[in-house]
Amino acid sequence: MEPPANPGGSPVELELTVENVESALYQLYFDPDMERKNVAQKWLTQAQASAQAWQFCWALLGPDKLPEVQFFGASTLHTKISRHWSDLPSEQHDGLRMQLLSHILHFSSGPKMVLTRLCVALASLALNLIPQAWSQPVADMVRAFRPQKPESEGGLSAEASQDPQAHCLALLELLTVLPEEFQSGRLTQARRAQLRAALAGEWAVVCPMLRQLLQSQDSSNQVKEKVLRCLSSWVCLDVPLGESHELVQDCFTALSNPELFDTAVETIVTAISQPDSQRYIEALVNLMPLVLGLHDQLKAAAQGGDMETSHGICRIAVAMGETHSRVLLEQVEHWQEYLALVNMILFCTGIPGYYPVSETTSSLTLTFWYTLQDDILSFEEEKQSVYLQVYRPVYFQLVDVLLHKSHYPSQEEYVSWSSDDKEQFRIYRVDISDTLMYVYEMLGAELLSNLYDRLGRQLMDPQQSAVWQDTEALLFGFQSIAETIDVNYSDVIPGLIGLIPRINISNVMLADTVMYTIGSLAEWLADHPVMLGGILPMVLQGLVKAELSVSSVSTLKRICRECRHDLGPHAQDILTVSQDVLVKDIHKSSQCMWLMQALGFLLSALPVEEILGRLHSLITPHVQQLDTLAQQEPDPTNKQSIIHILGMLSSLFTTLDINRQADSLEGASSPRLTHPQSTRNPVVVVLQQVFTLVQTILSKWLDDSEVVEAVCGVFDKSVRTLLHDFGPMVAHLSEMLGQIYSAFPQASALDLARQMVQIFSGEEQHISNIRSLIEVLTSATLAIFQQGPRDHPDIAESFMHLHAQILKKKPDMYLSDLLDVKGLFYCGILTLKFPETPTVKAATLFFTELLPRCKDMPSLGEVLQSDGKLLTETLLQAVGGESPRSLTEHFSEVLLSLNRHCPALLSQWLKETLQTPGFPSAQVSTEQKHTFSQQLLREQTNKRRVKEIVKEFSLLCRGLQGSG
């Protein structure tokens, strides 16, 4: 069929005729030019909204039209009925209904997409007419589709004799979309309640018809599938299970038909998962034997490796057990049936095969075990003890099943798995781990004893030929519980610690779990340090193996953190092995960082006079390597090595804190000890020794932000850990930072300066160094702002944070003539206009620290007088649409601060800026601007109220009022 020629010009001015609509549809569907497609789309949307659409949609449904054109006709009808219903005079309602029914009959044999749209249109029409103007919609629809004798009267019946199967399917389609259209329609609450009641009344007609079709020998699979989908659709209207449970029972017969199996599962699960069905206990009790009756089919599927069938049946059992566990537990006379269901779900949890490679069912059951346990433990004590007698043995079985399911396959098989399968299996084991931890609440200490006895039998009995997976699973169970539950009171831990060294860790997966298990017992070891000697050699044995990198390093770190005060006798061994693996590059960079943190904990607990010597021997090889690298010309390989070594030093200095040791010895409340100069902090000694080396590195890598960041990181971590002990370094570091930043400004230098301001700005001997540093950093940054700071949001952000910190800690730095306060104020205003959220937040923080100081500091007061209006204008512009809406509350804090500290000035500035027409947005009237000013000026304390006022004004400016 040739597309009609496009009658000149863009479709937007075209007359609304059927030909033009068709022409636009051809353009939309078949024109390769995107521009022209969009024009057509726009015009067609306008056409659908027009009054003529009520007429032209029928012409588009003509039998000679293309399916795409017919589909547009049907969609237009739905749009008109659902959105422009009020345009149609009520005397036309009946005619429209008859016309629609007639068209649905006509399209009952296809195309399917047109039929569905017409059904949705009729459903929409029904929802507009029920119950007043159309009292029995379903009965009328059924009557219209019933096959009749050819000679009978009536416009519909003549067509109705053509194809009973197609008409039956069309009727089911109509009945399926009716509740769906109700769910998605835009209705008021009262109308929704009225319609829900009316439709629930219609269920009495729908239900027997669906039962009859499902039971009938004559119904094809296609009809039965439609029946199942129709039931799912009505169930979502909360039709009472009490009225539909016989139909739900009929659905179980469909499970034996492979073609209907999936749909039947969906329908049954939907029906029994309705929370409301708990009211219909009798119906649930009647369904129970049918669910239990699937057990044989489930077993056969599991044995035959039919994953789809076992998965589907498991979903039904879990839906029944999980949704209704409390109700079913309370049916005491049916306790054996519910126990049988629980055992059926236990069978699903333990279904043969490895998840996710040869089964996907077991994971569906895990939340059921939480639900059942919660329900049992929520009964009052007497009742609870009765249930525990029945269900504790089931939960002990569950532990066995879960441990079995957590078994790794053989090494050969595991290697053949895809990385995605391995990752899913890892997550599955985490879920099992969480379930075991939860089950411990119910089974308590007996569970740990049980695991310990089994492990003991495996490791001590020469007759036991246990495979490594059995040992791994028992340890995995132990570790799952010990990781989150305080096992310090468990009497089996000493025995377990005694057994662990007997485990042969030649298998990587088993060795990993052994490491994690030891790690989970680190706090227990801290209380029982005598046991450390037996277990540490195993961790150190793991540390030398690259494949155990993550587990061994994290375990050593936990032991060094928790047990550091008892590691003196073992320190030499730990340091020797650690130094060795670091020099040999056995571990990846991130594990080296963790290892250094572990050694920091270890060193900080040693006697102060010993630390420096051990620290030197630990870092000397790395410092020598750094020295060699510093002499070489910069290239990418050198760069990574330099960053790696600096990162190791940072990590070490993060945890090497000799004052922490003093704290714990003196009790937490004592002030941190300051050491006499003779025992200077070992970290400071080392930093002073490598300072020249660091300067050499910087001189070569000054323009590389990653290297500069790594250097600053070393000092940043040291300052944070050492606090005032860092004092001897302040002068050198201030000078170096000023030099780096002047030559090549980078945010990390500003962040380090901020740490120094926080710690040392109150100390007389350091203040002049800090002051000169701030002056150098500020003038260099002002120069960047003059050139245009847009490309440096990170510098702007760090600069604002630095000055907010100065204003908080040491505002009298602002009295210096060398600090350009006016320039700073202007930088703050520019930073408020940045699109990056963290940068804008930093600027608002700067102003909320600055404004309260303006009263007492004349230089700040003068700047506020001269530039406060510009600040106000910038804030209003941002709120009015220049900045993202998410930042509005940060701007409101600055406005509140202005109102608190200079209300008269703010009132004047608001008046002057808001009288400009169209400012801050053309969407707000003069009256709305006036209201906003009045509301804002009234609030000087209530932060929440100011946020609301500013947010409301921002929405008005953006034309979004009322959208929240």
C-alpha cells in the first residue's frame, strides 16, 4: 500500500483529516529522518487531544488499514475515554459501548495488539460508567460474546457465530485488562473504593465462568492460560480467597500440564501471597493438602535435574509457608500438616546440586526461615516452648543442610565456573552466613557445641576420611556466628583454637576460611592472650602465600589491633615475616597498606625505646628504594612505585600512635602524655630524616596531582595521629607547603593546611608559621580566582573549607593586613555559583562562619556593608533557578545567617534586588516576592521554617509550585 503523499508543509499546520493522520503515521513509522519522525509524533499527540479524534479514530480502525494505523486508532480511543471523558455527552455513552464491543468481536482473531488496545479502551469506559450507568458490566460482556444461533436477532450475534475460540479469548482478554486498568487509572480515593466494591461484586459472575473453562475438556491450552492470567489479574483487586479458593484449587491441576506450568505457578503464588487471605483460614487449610501433594512431583524434578519444575513448586510452598506462617502455626489441630510443609521447604533448601550452576531453588527459601523463627519467638513463653519442642530439631537439620549447601565443589569443577557464577555463589554463602547467625538466636550455645564436636571428630579420629569441604563448611558456620555474636562466653572456643593448628591448609578455599575464622576470634584472643602462641604461626604461614593475601592480611590486622598489648613476645616473628613479604612484593598494593596498618598497631604497643629501632629496620628498604626513584627521571612506572611507598608510610603512620598506648595504660580519661624531648615521637624522627628526600621527589613531580596528594597524605595521616607531638615538623612543613602550592596549586595542600590550622593554630610557638602559610596559600588562590576558577572546583572547595576552619579556630588571622578580606568575600560569592554540590556546600559553610564575626571585626564589617548586596543577589539567583534544587537548603542557611547578624541590611538588599523585573525569575509576581521577603525577615532562629520558606520560593521561581 503506497503511503499518501505528504500534503506540503510541516504537519503542525495540517487539517485534522483521516488522510493527514495516516500520512503522519507513515512518517512516524517509516520515515528514516529522525527530525521528521519527531514532528509527526508531536502533531499526532495534538491530534489525539483534539475533539475530532472521537470521529477519526473509527475510520483508522477500518479493515483495509495497516495494523500500525489500526493500533493508533485503538490507542486514540483509549486516550479519549480515559482522559477526555467529560467531553462526551452522556446520550452517546451507550452507542460508544456497543460500537466498541462490536469492534472487539471483529478484531477477536487479530491483530493481537489492536485487540488488546480496544479491550483496554472498553475497560476504561466501564470504569467511567460503573456502577450507576452500567450496573452489570461483566454479565453484559459475557452475553455479548456468547456464541449464538445464526438466525437470532441482534447486531452482534451474526458475527459471534464465526469463531467461538477467538471470541472466548477476546472475552478473557477483556476481563483480564479490566482490573489492570482499575489499578493504573487516576482515581480519587472515594471513587477507587466505590469501583473496588462494584468490581468485587462482579467476581461472582467471573469466577464460575473461569472454573467452567478451566475444567472443561473442550478448552484449549491457550484458553486455559488466559483463564489463569485472568485470575491473577482479579486477585490483585483483593477478591476474597474465601470466594475463589475452589478456582485456585483448580489451578493446581494445570501444574501437571507442561505448557501451563509456568503460568499456573505465577497465578497460584499471586493468589496465596495476598496478605488479606490470612482472614480465610478454612480456605488456606483446604489448599494445604494440594501444596503438600506436589511433594512427589518436586522430588522427581529434583532427581531428574528439572530446575524449572522444582523452582516453580518451591515458589508455591514458600508463598504458602512465608505469607501465612503465623496463621498456620496457630491452627494447632493441623500442626502435622504445617510441619510437613516446613519439611517440604527444608527439602527445597537442600535440593541437590551447586547453586547457581545446577540449581537455583535453595536461595528462594532463606527468608522463610527468618519468618518462621520470628513468629515462633513472638509467642508468649508457654506457647513458645511447645513450638520450640517441635521446631528446634528442624532448625538443627536446617543448619546441616545449609552447611552442606555452602560446600565448595572440587577444585577442578570450581575452576571451570564462570566469574559470574563464582560471584553469585559467594553472595549465596553470605546469605547462608546471615541465616546461620540468625538461627543461633534460637539454638544458642548448643549450636556451637554441635559444630565443635563434629569438627573434633573430623580432625581427631584417624578413621574419619573427611574431605576438605566438610572441615571448611564447619569453620564457615563457626565464623558466621562468631563474626557478629559475642562468643567470649562460649566454652568451646578454647577447644576450637586448639583444633585449628591441626588443619592442613594446603587447599586455598579451606585456608581462606581458617584465616577468617581466626580473625573472627581476635577479641576472644585479646582476653586469652596465652592462646596466641598456638595460632599466630598459622596466620604468618598464610601471610607468605599470595593466594591468601586478603584473608591473612586482614586477620593479622585484626589481631594486631585487638591484641597489640600482648604481642610483645611475638613482635619479632611478625615483623620478620611482614618485612620479608613486603620486600618480595607478594601482596597487591591495597593489602600492603593494610599490613602496614597492622604493623603500626603492633609497634605502637611496644616499649617506646624499642620502637625507633624496629621502625627503622621496617622502613629502611622502602626509603632506600624511594631514594633511588627520586634520583631517576619521572616516568609512569616510577610514579606508581613512588605513590605505593608513600602510601605504605601513610598507612603505617595512621595507626602508629604511642599515645594510644599511654591512654589505655592510664585509663581512658587521662590526658595524652607528652613525652620528654629525649623520647621524641619515633614517627617525627623518621619524618625529619626523610624530609629532604620528600622535597627532592616534589621538585620533580610538582605538577603531578597524584604524587603531591601522596606526599601530603603522609603528613596528613601523621598530623591526625600524632596531634601535638607533630609540633617539631610544623615550621619545615609550613614552608614546604607554601612553596609547593605557590609553584603548582593543588587541593591536597590546602586540606593538609586545614589539619594544621585545626591542631596548631592555638599554640603560640607555631602561630607565626601557620599565619605566613595561610597568607601564601590565600594570595596564590586569589590569583587563580582572578584568572577564572571554573576548572578548579576541588581547589575552590578545599579553599573554602580552609577559611571556614580559620574563622572557627583562629579568626584573628583576619586582622592581618596581608590577608585580602574583600578578595576572600568575593571568592566565596563566585564559589556559590559553581555547579558542583560539594563546592557550593563548602562556600555556604564559609559564609555561615564568616557572618557572625562581622560585628566584632571592622574589616569584615566593611566588606559586608559594601558587598553584602551582591551576596544576597547571588543567593536569590541560585535559589531562583541558577543552581540545582537540591542545594536550596544550603543557601537558606546563609540567608538565615544574614538575617540573624544584619537584619536591617538584609531587608534593604532584598528590597533593592527583588524590585528588578523578572529577577530572580519571570515566574514570580511582585506580590509573591514581597511575601517571600516578609516571611524570611520574620525568622531569625527557626532553621527548619527558613528552609521551608526558601524551598517554596524556589519552586515558585521554577514554575513547580505544588509539586513538593
